Amino acid sequence: MSAFLQQLPALLGVVVGALGSYLAVVRSDGARFRRETAARWEERRLAVYADYARTLKKSVTLTYRVAAHLGNDPHPHPLSSQEAASAQAEATFARDPAGEALLLLGSAEVVEKARVWVVTVMEMERFLREETHDPDAWQALLERQRAGREGYYTAVRRDLALPPGHPARWPLPPVSGNR
């Protein structure tokens, strides 16, 4: 029995070491799982944010082109309301599922900034449906839309802990008044 008692501390050391190793591995695996899960959700949020911006930007580009046809915007490729109608319907239709995904995965701040941006885009679309010719009012809407887009991108970057980006504000030529 004395041989057993002499080896008991070594045996306890092996058991404690094995238990410690097991706990360290379990804890490490749990931390890795949480990091990987967070990274997957972050990737999904980025995809949803980018998809929403892309669908909304399609609507914005169409409004620029129709506004150019009405003499409100300097866009080089004007498009009449009739020619744009089907593309506008598609762009508007695409916004709904993208918006639902944004509501599901987006942070409260990003969703609020997206709402500000889309409401302005909807006002631009209404302005064009009324076939208004007012370049100054159009420029005011453009500025609000650009500010809305910039606010959205800033909120997305903050939510995803990305560095600040470019505001994408380039000077545009004035609209000529001879249309």
C-alpha cells in the first residue's frame, strides 16, 4: 500500500493536468465558435447593407435620368418617364425584400438612416411623377438624398467597425436652363 501512496501525488497530478487540458480546450473551442459566429453574422449584415444600398441606388440613378429628361439634372443619358417606367417598377419592387432583410439584420441606427435615405428617394420619385421642372428644387432633393446616403454609409461603417470612407461628393456641372 505504501507504493500506491507514494505514486498517488503523481497520479493526482496527471488527473488534474488532463482535466485542466480538457477545460482549456473546451473554453478555447467555445471562444473560437463565438468569434466565427460573430464573423458570419457580420458578413451577412455587410451583404444585406450592400444589397440594400445597391437596390436603392438603382432607383436613384433612374431618377437622375428622368430628371435629366425634364431638364432638372445634368445626367448625360436622359430617359423619359414612359421609357423608365418598367425599370422604376423593378427597382421599387426589389427594394421591398432588401428592406425586409435590412429590418431583420440591421442595427437600429442603420435601419433609421436607411429610412431617411429611402424617404428622400421616394420624394424624388414623386417629384418626377408630377413632371416638375424646377432645377433648384431638384438640387435640394439631390442634396438631401446625398446626405441620406452618406448618413447610411456612416452608420453601416460604425456598425461594422469599419474605418471612415469617402463621402462621394463630387462637384457636378450646373443644369442648363435651355430645355
